[in-house]
Amino acid sequence: MNSISKRQLAALLLITDMFELFCFSGNMSLETLYGVLAGIALQLLTVLAFAAKGTELKKWAAVFYLVYAVFFGGTLFSALWRTSGAVYIPSESGSGVYGRLLTAGLIALVCLYSSSTGIKPVARAAAIAAATGIFCLGIDFASAVFNADWSNITAPEKSSLFYEISRGTALSGSLGSLVVLSGAVKGERSKAFVWYFTAKSLISAVLILTVLSVTGRIMDITDFPVVTAAQLSQPFDAQRIDALFLVVFAVFAVFSVALQVMTGAYLIKQIFPRFVRWRSSAVIVMIIGAALIISGRELLPVRACAAAAALVIAPLGAKKSAA
């Protein structure tokens, strides 16, 4: 596997994390922020234990992370289909199964091309996409802040801290790719892990606080609070912010799925060395199949347990470093 920098790895993972937040459904509160930050802290402590292990996975662990990549890729497609109506993707809004398959097919073609170029070019492109996306969203949400009611942040919490930690963990599906691809990072992996989780906590905090300030009082009637907050922002007198958000949403969706395809293809190579051709195609087919099964269901408890298992298995499934 080609080597990548810690910032490139962080960009790949942060794009996926941000896309999951875009697709976040249900209520948000300060308790959500506390839960997400607490979950990130626990995740960092766990992966630091993995950093001292070898970079190569045992075969049984590789099989687990392959299944995890397929499952999480399926949840990404399901989230895309579920959220698409809110961001006004035409083919999704009124074409049913045909629209879903069309979108999946287009993303699959991009993923095939991306995986054929290797992890290094994709990581470079992800760094540019992440920076551009954060800049565009910064304009969007900065405008929202000026029109925000900051008293909304103190709206009463409706769920427990444990529930919010679990929900935050469920939205951390990129942990499998973190474990698998961390071996390609230049330098010490522990520094890459700290860099990524610090960036993730800062972006999550800013995003959630902004969403609360804009949609806090209408949270009960908002299906997708992040999308709603973006749509309520109007940085300029004559424009539709939906178009800008749609571009960022679509680009992040493609990178998120592509990351799972590359992770799965790499693991297939490790598990079945003789399986030389069609690895990426096989992963895409399995992901779309999983998405069709998952479609319409969030499966938050299952996703939270799977993400927690990915963290626990990381140090247990790693081969010992050569002395």
C-alpha cells in the first residue's frame, strides 16, 4: 500500500464523519455534543493502544473488517437515499428504486475509477475536497450564526448522556478504515490518531453548536437538523444555498463510499491473495446489496455495537511488530 501523510488520512476519515453528520436525523442538544465528544475521547484512548501493535492484521481480524466495511458502506448508501429528499436530489426525490439504483451505479463508477488509482491519489484529492468543503460550509454556517438565536443552545435535553455516546459511536463508521489504513501513514501512528481525533472533535463541536443555535427551537419538526441549518443560511442576497450544500454533500458521499471500497478491496487482497482482479467490483456489489437490505433503517444500536467491536478488535487482531 502506498504511504500517505497523517493529514491525508485525517481528511479521508473526516469527510466520512462529516457526511454522517449531514445525514444525522432526530433531535440534537447539548447532551448530543457531550456524548459525541466523550465518545471521541474513548475512541482515541482505545486506538492509542492499537498504535503500539503491528500494522498487519491477523486473518480473522481482516475478515471482520471486510464485513464491517461492507456493512458500513451499506449504511452510507442507505443514509444517502434517506437524506436525498431533504437536499433535493432530483433522481432520488421521485424515482423510487430506480433513482436509488441509478445513484448507486454512478457512485460505483466513480469508486471503481478511484480505487484503480490507488490510495495515495485519492488521499491527496480527499485533502483538497475536505479543505474546500470545510471552507464552503464555513461560509454557509458563518452566515447562519449571524441570524442565530444562541438561547436555543440551552433548550432542554431529551435523552441521556449514555444514549448520546452510543449515537455518536454509531456515527463513527470510519473507524474500520482507520484501523486498516493506519499502516500506510508515514511516521508515528499515534500522532496521526491524535491529529485526526482532535480535528474530529473540533469540527463536530462547531457543527453541532451552530445547528443548535439555528434550529434549536424547531428541532422537533426537523428531520435532518444539519441540512435544515444549512438551508436556513443565506450568505448573499440572491442565491440558493441548497446548491452549494448539495455539491459538498454529493462530493463527500462519493469519497465516503470510495473509502469503504478501497478498504474492502485491500482486505480482500490480504485474505485472498490469488483474487487479483475485480476486487473493487466485488466490494461495490456487496455494499449495494447490503444497502438494499438496510434501506430505510438507521440501525443505530447495531452500528454502535459494530463500531465498538472495531475498536476492541483493533489491538487484539493486530500481529505483533517484529523486534
